[in-house]
Amino acid sequence: MPRATPKLFRPSEKPRRPACLPTHPFSDGLRQEENAMQKQSIEIINKLGLHARASSKFTQTASQFQSEVWVTKNGNRVNGKSIMGLMMLAAAKGSVIELETDGPDEAAAMQALADLINDYFGEGE
């Protein structure tokens, strides 16, 4: 059986793109601004820190969004939609955590979670 040889192009000849490939500059189907992940450092200000009730409110809020939510404290990164993961961070009052949201509604998710933390998780202190 004869082997297929690769077609060589002359320097003046440009290889042709197959007709089925999109020629749009964002041909992967994503807009550039959708590729950016939202990140924000925020201090836990409520009296009891990120305890069970606060973690529950956080995960309930995070679960309302399609975006992935990640929380990092001292290098430990956990899923923001996991109550056990959040509680394992042991984020006491004064701890600084980093929130990351990534997905179609990442800005709205970041805003809702930051508002929740800044509102003392609805606990008033």
C-alpha cells in the first residue's frame, strides 16, 4: 500500500483552511471577557467567623449560581458550594479569604457572596 505523503506548499502559496472551520477571531465560541475569572480578597467580619450557620448561608447563596465558586484561606482551596469544605477552613473573625468565581454569572455570584459576608451573614454582628 502506498504511503500518503504530506502536501508541501510553495512559499508563495498559503495553505487553505477547510470550509467548515469558523474564521471568527474567537472561534472557540467564547468571548474574551468570559474567560476571566473573578477574584476578590475579603475579611470575615462577623463575630463567630465562618461557622456552621454562616457556611450554610454561604453555600446556599453560591448554589444559586451556575458559576464555580472557590474559597481559599492560607493556601487551602475548597469548593464554595460545599459546607464541609468551608467549615474545614476554620475561618475565624478577622481571617482573610480569597473568593473566586468562574462561569456565566461570575460577577453576580461574586457580588452576592461579598454582600453576604459584608452583611455579617445576616447575623447582625
